[in-house]
Amino acid sequence: MNIRTDLLLPATRAFLQRPKRMLIGGQWVAAADGAVFVSEDPATESPLAEVPAGKSADIDAAVQAARHAFAQGPWAAMRPSDRERLLLRLADLVEANADELAQIEALDNGKPASMARAVDVATAASFLRYMGGWATKLHGESLDVSVPLVREREFVTFTRQEAVGVVGAIIPWNFPLLMAAWKLGPALASGCTVVLKPAEETPLSALRLGELIVEAGYPAGVVNIVTGGGADCGAALVAHPDVDKVTFTGSTEVGKRVGTAAMQRLARVTLELGGKSPVIMLDDMSPEAAAAGAAQAIFFNQGQVCTAGSRLYLPRRHFDATVEALAGIANGFRLGAGIEPDTTMGPLVSARQRQRVAGYVQAGVEDGATLVCGGPADTSRGHFFRPTVLAGAPDSASVVQEEIFGPVVVALPYDEIDEVVGRANGTPFGLAASVWSNDLSRVHRLVPRIKAGTVWVNCHNLLDNAMPFGGFKQSGIGREMGRAVFEHYTETKSVMIAV
Ligand code: NAP
Ligand code: MG
């Protein structure tokens, strides 16, 4: 199977043909040492593009450019409304190029282009626009103070929310364009400058976004994009002494390393990490409704979602019927390349990811789970994995405890609500959960008992720009989106004037 170039827009073809360079200080540059790596199409295993393999010298140049842009020049002089206007323009450009961006994402990541268009690209544009609105609405507070030591003086006291400075942003491969927008939006709204490192598997949409950032009129050095591997390029960004804040989305394992390195110099740090989100069906949900909800929770984006509903808790009396209905939905997906219009599930992002997911499924079976449907797809090319349902593993099994990051759900029966709350909270993660029932009283009693940054009721994986997003426990530190994100992109300065 080769890439279906006949399905590509002229704009996508033109982008693929342009040489790939990194954006540093407003210039498109190769890596200092000339090194490159290849980004492949996971559906055909064909090379898509050669991309610069940036390392510490390139990170250093990018951080210097970001520092310079932060400290002086046109960006530092911009008013909030100027920053708003630029973000709105960038959002418009993302929208104007939506079909091309969706194809780039489908080729580089594997996901269906229709999904990329409706979710990744549309949400990125809407988020940048929402963040543009915040640029003019961030403000400090005026305080009425009662200084205990000095009764005879009066004071004017206020706080300022000042941009934190140079932001180092490291993003994963599951929603490449959207994750770039999640980092850039609040940074640019609040007046920070950025060095962005996309994931090695999916560098292309960030480079196209870089072109749109230049087109929107951002001054040189405000956004720098350095492509390269995590161990050298990413680690150099985290360790750089002139990066004021690190924001990372990815695995808990790497996140702990990133957080520890940032903490060495007390750089500000936000971590959005892994999850093992429980989906709890109460007994008023019919097996059909429960299966439809559970399928939406786990199979979206090939299951490569940090909030994926990967543990399905079912009342014992509905267990068999619900698992059967879920397997029926799982077997109905059409696997194919993301750019083909009738594909409903693309390949996993890489051979490594496919091997990892297959390893978990095998371990689950060895631990006692029943493989109801799914497993690695039998294709000669591409990293395809069929939607997979496992039933009945012990709570200690790795398929119940660890993030798989693939289209694999483990269904588990329960008898009592107290029991299921304990089991749902019984992993190191706390990113998200969903509860499904039309019994309002039971739902409201359950929600406060679940240790997760987001609890959905009768839905799963739905996000909104205004809704803070982040993890409890080992799912991370800090919040993205909403007003809450600005706590992490600004420093509070208190000013006291004796008058
Ligand atoms: P990862 O290693 O955590 O990668 C995330 C980002 O961090 C990538 O840009 C990566 O660069 C970079 N990175 C890797 N090592 C680094 C280091 N030492 N210092 C600084 N940056 C570093 O995730 P992955 O290897 O792609 O995927 C592994 C597993 O992580 C998945 O199977 C999944 O379970 C989980 N994951 C979770 C999320 C999430 O949103 N919760 C997202 C992605 C993956 P390179 O990729 O270019 O090396
Ligand atoms: Mg790729």
C-alpha cells in the first residue's frame, strides 16, 4: 500500500514538497549540525518528509531568540489588544487552511482526516480565538490593606499579572496541532515567548503552523519551533537556564524526569501526563446505551487519548450483554489510512506503539482476561490495531493499572457502589472519569468521591475552551484551558505604594 497521493489537496502536496526547516528567530533554518530524521506515514510506513534533528545548539539559539523577543523589540511593546488581534488572525489562518492541516495531521499521525478536521483543527482555531479574548481581560487586583506596623500611613496596593517569560513547550504525538495550540494560546495571550518542541513522530503540523504564525505577523523570535528527539532536543530545552517555564504533555514517566530537571533551578512547570480513566456505568443504563458510551470513551483517536476510558466498570447483571454489544461496535470499525474518506479508525502512530499495545493485550490475557475481540490487525503494511475488548482481569493486572494508549478497554464487573469507587480510584492516575446514569441523586453523590481532574456524566472525552483541564495525583500538575491556565503563564507581582 502506498500513500494515496491522488487524495491529497494541491496545498498538502506543495507543503510536503517544501524542504522542512525549523523556525528560530524568524528564520527557517536547518539543524546546526545538518542532521535530519524521517517522519513516516504510519498507514503505509512510507517516508513523508526529512525534518531537522535539532539538538542543544539549536535549542540554545531558539531560547536566545525567545529571550531577545521577550525583553525588547515590537513584541515587548505590544498592548493586550495587539496580542488579541494577532491571536485572532492566527485562528483565522488555521481555519482558512483547515483542510490542508487536517490532511497533514492524517498523514503524519494516522488519524482519519475527517476527525482531524472536526476535532484537532477546528478545536485549535477555536481555542486560539478564545485565548485571544483573554489577552485584554487579564488583570491584577486592587487591595485594601491594613498594614499592622504602620497605622499612620496610607497605602495604594495592587497586584500585576506579568508574563512569566520564555516558555519551553514539549508536546506529544496524539493531537499534535491541538497540543501546540494549547501551549501557544495562553503563552501568546499573556505576552510570553515560546520555544516549541513537537514530538518526533509528528513534527509536520507544527511546522505548517509556524508558517501561519509568520503569515499572521508575529515578530521574529516570539514563537520558535525546534524539531528533534526527546532525549537530546527536549531534555536540552528543559535544562536550559534561560527558560522561565516548562510546559510538558506526555507520559507520566518522562513527565517526572522533566519536572525534576525543571525543579533543579525552580523553573515554573506544568505537567499534563497519563491517565487510566474509569468509565462507571450505573445499573439504570441499558447494555446498548452503556456499550455506545463506552465505545465513544475508548475508541476515539485510536484510543491514543490521555483521557481514554480504558477501564469499564459494569454492574454484574449487565456485564455479559454490555460486553457483547461493545464487541459488536468494536467489530464495526473500518480500519484504513487516515486520508481515505471511509476510514473510521486509522493506524497507531508507530511500530513501537503497536508493539507496546500488543504487549499489554498479551499480558492481560496471561493475567487472566478474556480477549473478546481485537488484537493486532493482520495487514502487510501499517501499524494497525483492531478495537479490542478484554473482559475480567484482576485489579492488579497491568491492563487495569497502566496506561496502554491504544484502542483497548478492559471491562470489569462490580457489585456495590462503594466497591467501585475504591477500585476506580485505585491507580496512580487521576486525569478523568465518567459516570453514566440518569439518577441525579446517585450521580451527585458519586462525583465528589472520584479523584480525577475531570468527571464527565453521560459523556466522555468532551472538552471546552472554558473548562480547566488537568490531572490529580500522577496525572500531572497544573491546569490548561479556561481562566485557570493563566495562573501558570503569569507571575503575580504585589505593589505597595506608601502615599
Ligand atoms: P513521551 O516520551 O512522554 O513523549 C512526549 C514528548 O516528550 C515528546 O515530544 C518527546 O519527544 C518528549 N521527550 C521524551 N523524552 C524526553 C526527555 N527526556 N526530556 C524532554 N522531553 C522528552 O511519550 P511517547 O514516548 O511518545 O509515548 C510513550 C507513552 O506515553 C505512550 O504509550 C502513552 O502511554 C504515553 N503518552 C501519553 C500522552 C498523554 O497525553 N497523556 C501523550 C503521549 C504519550 P520525542 O517523542 O520526539 O522523543
Ligand atoms: Mg509521522
